[in-house]
Amino acid sequence: MPRNMTRKPTHPGELIREEYMKALNVTVTSLSASLGVSRKTLSAIINERAGVTPEMALRLSRAFSTTPELWLNMQRSFDLWVAENETSGWMKVEPVYVHESRQEAIQEHA
């Protein structure tokens, strides 16, 4: 069931590129060194060809005094929007009947 979000969420790489790197005049080389990752890894994220992993979220949160949840939530929102809006195979899945008591137990674990 789509969530009806019409605008594609911002990829975390765009935020890194625009709000941190450009604003602070920081290069890929210097930021990747500060983060302890390769230029290739950081470049893939800021050019939106790769996502932010939990480990990268920890690195970014430490570097920019944010929370890892900020980065992971941005990535999750972006990924889910792309899956909902740019793929269609998931729409062919038929609902599976789950007894109400079992559904409540499943939701308690979520």
C-alpha cells in the first residue's frame, strides 16, 4: 500500500554534499580522510550511487554532531520511496491471511 508521498525524499548524499561539503568548503579527499573511508566510498554516497550504511551513519553522526538515526532515517525514506515509485513487482504480491491474534503478536515484535 503506497504512502502517497509525491516528492522523492532527499538522498543523504545530497545533504552531505550541499549542506556540509559545499557550505564548509570541504573536499571529498579531506572528508573521506576525516571519516576514515575511501574517496570511492564517499564519492558513491554523495553522488547518490550508494546508500548510507549503519557504520557510515555512525561516522557521519560523529563528524557532523548529528545522530546516526538522522542518516539512517533519510536513507530508509529514500529507499522506500524508490521501491514504491520506481518498481512495480511488489504490487503483484497477494495478501496472506494472518489470524488477528498472530498479527498482534507480530506487531509486538516490530
